[in-house]
Amino acid sequence: MKDSKRNQLIQLLAKHEEDYISGQTLSDKLGISRTAVWKHINELKKDGYQFESAPRKGYKLIHRSSDLSESSIKWDLQTNWVGQKVYFQEEMDSTQDYAHRLARKNAEHGTVVITNKQKKGRGRMNRSWESNHPEGIWISILLRPDTPPHHASQMTLFTAVSIVESLRLITNADIQIKWPNDLYLNGKKICGILTEMQAELDQIDYLIIGFGINVNQTLATFPEDLKNKSTSLSIETGKEWNRKELIQIILENFEDHYHHYLENGFHHTKQKWMNYAYKLNEKVEVKTPKSHYSATIQGINDEGALIVKKENQQLETIYSAEIHW
């Protein structure tokens, strides 16, 4: 209830930005006491918002916070369900682990977990993800989709398309998707996506999609072994980006893509993925537990698996493999 009232207060203040709105008006619209309104205003002040208050006039917002917080992320967020519940901490072990704990406590569809620093960030195959600093976006989204478990790989790919289109829209950077779950810019990794789920044979209990985006890191931020492999939006564009605004646009686009995917299936996502595919029609090395061969990237199938053409012109469908790009 407290979070719900805080959300409603944020929406009211956003509508009356730079104008006074009386404590009584806020009290009436929210159905809470003026003392409760005052307490919520003080909580927003702790998040970095600044207000003027005057007798018989009420409150007027004079400064928005640019720092990440539950309140700042929700302020002006144009979504119906994604991010309506946000859990933010300055530091945590992993947004994925935190989201799993929330999911097991019946947290709602669309719940978002965000942190400034991950001490144990991870990617596919339990590989570590360098994210113990506040220059990137470290986020997980909890979903409870009415889809079969074998569609989970499709959801990783539509998430990739959603993030690419968000970042391209804002930065105009030529970001591409490297199968199955990485985004690349100028030949270096800029984002990783991790999809994990709890499911029965024919039903998903919950699904958590986490992603880390390198935003304002400098080259010095990366360890030596990553400097030739990873990059950030700031390095590639020469400017610093507002992480809060990036998060809001990504969440809004994610919600739109999610609805389109559920209503229209994977075909449209697949076509977009092909437009952004990294090294499409280029030669790579494919390594599986049983074989190692050269092949040319052809695209993906309707299940999200990678299709390659071997040197003997035979097409091969890959569900899991090490691709040396």
C-alpha cells in the first residue's frame, strides 16, 4: 500500500511539475492524511528531489534527482506493468539472485530489480560479469508469461532486439546482436543478457531476464583482460549518458515488444533480429562437445536456434555451442 501511494504521489507531482499543489489536494486524491503526504515528500527528498513548500500553496518540485532510486526510475515511466514495482539497492550480490528470491515470494509480473554495483554479477555458463561499479546498467526483470518453457530462448532474442532498438534510438550507435545473448558495438561487447527460469514440463512458473549494459565506463574501468573485448556507450560515442533515462526508455520499449511478441508470435522479432545480426553471412568457428568446424552465419530459426552453413554447403542448426567470432 505504501509503495502504491508513493507511485500515485509521484504521478501527481509529475503532472503538476513546477506548479504548487496543495497538501490537502494531494491528501484528497491519494486518500491519505496530510501527515502521510509529508512523510512521502520527505522520502522523495532522501532520493535527491527538492521541493519548495509554502503555506496555503503546498508543494512545488524544483529539482529532479538524476541518481538511480526507486522513485527516480518510476518518475515519468510510461509503462502499464513493467517497473511499476522497483527494488533498488546501491549494492547487491546479483540482480538475478535478488529477483529469484522475490519470485519465490510471489513478486508480481513486471517487477524490476536494479543496483549500482553487483559484487557477483554473472552471465551465461556462470561466467563472471564485470559490474562492481556505478557506470553501467545492471537490471533484472521478473516475468510470469503464459508461454511454454521451450519459448524461453525466443524471449532472450526479443529482449536483445528491444534493447538494441532502444539504444539505437537514443545514441544512434550501430549496435548489433551476437547470438545468442550479447550486444556488440564496433566489434566489442557492450551488453550481455541472461535468461533464467523456474518451470514445469509444460508451464513457466517465472522467468527472469537480466542484462548488463556498459554505459559510462572509461577504458580504465575495465580490467586488462577485457580492454580489447569490451566497450561502453561513452567510449564509442564520446559523451556521458543519463542512465535513468536509458532505463526508462528500455523498460517502455520492452513492454511494447513483449505485448507484440505475445500477440503476433516470434516471426516479427526474428526479422528484426536478422536486421541487427552480428557477422551475418560471415565465417565463424563452431565448437561443440563432439565437433569443431568452420561455417557461415545464415540466421536463426523459429525457435531462436542459430543456423550456419558448413563448408560442404550443409545447413546446421545450433542450439548450444561455442562460437568463435
